[in-house]
Amino acid sequence: MEEQSVQEIIKATHYPRMMGATALGMLAIFLFIATIGELKGLRFIGSGVAATNTISVSGEGEVFAVPDIATFSVSVRETAKEVKDAQTAATKKGNDIIAYLKGEGIEEEDIKTTDYSVNPQYEWTQRVCPAGGYCPPGKQVLTGFQVSQTLSVKVRDTKKAGDLLSGVGSRGASEVSGLTFEIDDEDALKAEARDMAIKQAKGKAEVLANSLGVSLVRVVGFYENEGPIYPIYGMGGAERAMDLQVAKAAPPEIPAGENKIVSNVSVTYEVR
């Protein structure tokens, strides 16, 4: 009986110890897993927190390139008492101009109608007033119709621009205007100017950080203001480019000059 009692006492005390050890083991595993989760989450801490210590710098990049296309507008206007007569006359001149441009190598997709309109034309007439009597008011009188067609022309050989201006003028153009020299694909040049501006801004930031005794951490803000494209002409080029009068004895010489593409950026860095 005594031996049995001792065994029962041992069992009674051993079981709670096993349960306690098991509970402690499970708690340790839980705490270990929770700790691992917290450590993994540390790399994300602060990712959504706004930077408080920052410096902002600006940069500018400029790229120069020779324009490879020229564009201008040419208009024909015809007036007649009947709409169909005005349309017939305007259509003939417009078709003659288009045929001339195609004959000079201008592709059909580079000739686009930007305006076609028919407008009534009026004259104001004042009735004769009898002496000492009632004077009837004047009135507008329909005198005819004006038909106008405007074409936008893209010239891929800029050296031919002057000849084409004279050519369309001699074929009945009523007005030639809006001559500009452009770069057909500006994206690569804009990207080059942007890279130059960013590089300049980064250099400024590094110098400023060194002077302040801080280190650059990351970019937290960026803004780009694409500047206008400036045409730059040689001696006398601007005046000649603006002279769009046609139908002269000799075609005007119109230098294309250079275009300047500008990019201005502002970059904000976090520092520590």
C-alpha cells in the first residue's frame, strides 16, 4: 500500500509539471513567431511616413538641334454671287496648289485641310432721303458668297520651304502664313534635356549636403517644367523667316536655324 501511494503521489505531481512545460513551450513558440513577424515588418516601417528633413534643388538642361521639318498654311478665297460659282473657283485653285505640292514631293498625308468655310457677303445700302420728308433706314443687301479653304503643309526637306512658298503664291494662293521650323520627333531630345537637368540638380544637392554636413537618403519629390522650344536664327534669319509675302521674282531664302529644347526640374531629397 505504501508503494502504491508513493507512485500515485509521483504521478500526481509529474502530470502538472508536464502540462506546465508544454504550455511554456507553446508560449515560447508563439513569441518566437511573433518576433519573426515583427522583424520582417521593420523594413516597411517609415515607408509611408513623410520625410521631415529635406532639401530642394533645381536644375536646367538645354539641347540644341537643327529642325528637320517646316510647316506653313496656305489659303484660297473666292467670292461670287452664287455659292456654287465661288466653290468651283476656290476648288480649282485649291486643287492646283495641292497638285503642285505633290509634284514637288510633298506626301498626301502631309497636306491637311484645316478650314473650309462659306460665308455670305453683305453691303450696307442707305436709301435716298426725300427733302423734308421721312428718311427710311438703311439695310444690308446680300451681294454674294465667299468660299475659303485653308491647307496645312508639312515640308520634310526644309531647304525647299522658300521655293514652295513662292510656288503656291504663283498658283493663286490668297494668303501664306504661319511658317515654323520644328523637330519631327522631340521626345528623345526632351529626355536628353531632362537628364541634363536632373544631373545638374543632383550635383547641387551633393554640394549642399556636404556643406550642411548631412547625407542624401532618397528622392521624395520631383517636378519638371518643360520650357518652350526657342528658334535660334543666324544673321538676318529671323527677319527673313517672318517675311511670308509671296509672288516675288525670286523665292525667299529662309534659314531654318536651330531649336533649343529646355527642361527645368526641381528635386527634393530627404537628408539625415
